[in-house]
Amino acid sequence: GAGVDTVFYPSGSSWNGPVSFYPRVWQKNPGDTVATVIAADLAQYQIASPDVEMMERPAIPISVSATGQLRLYRSQAHGLREAVAYIDQSQTVVLLVLRAEDDTVFERSLQSFEEFVRSYRPLEIGRS
């Protein structure tokens, strides 16, 4: 089923502590691009938090052929503070997510999150 299978968090904290990172995978439909996936993800955020604001940030370089398209999402009414790096692959878009409980923790965690995104390596299935 759908859900989060892996969560990363600072030593001494827990998965539901002040900050965590987690991956999601978005299966692309024919014709989908990373831009259409970002738009669809924003629509989902807007359903859950109608006051959500999205801010585009500079892409995070991962490799010669891959970047993480970075978006920040905030909703004051729902206490939402997330950064999402969208990494385009042939049949999926990998989303690496930073979730923080307040603005201070969020801002303090962005550099570590960018390092986390830069550490991403695609699984090359069927290639040797």
C-alpha cells in the first residue's frame, strides 16, 4: 500500500520528532514531466491545507544528469513546514521530503536536507 516506509531523523530524536526526512515515489503516467508531478503534488497540498504557500528554490545538483527541483511548502493554519526535492527519473519522480515542526528547526535543517538530496543515487535496475 501507499505510505512512508523509511524515515531519517537526527541521532537522539525519533521519527515524529521536531524534524525528519523521508522519501516518496511518484509513478509517472504517460506524458508526465517533473513539472506536472510538482503541480499535482501542490494540488494535493492545497486539498489538505487550503492556505498552503509554495516557494520555488534553486535546484540541488545531484549528478551530471540529475537535479532535485526544490519547493518549500508552508501552511500557518495547519503547521505545515516542508521542503520537497523532486528528482526526475524515467518512470518515476522521487520526492525527498524535509518535515519540521517549526520555522527555526526548518531553517536550521535546510543545509542538512540539501546534503541528503545530493547523496541520492538512483537504483539502476537491469543495468550492470
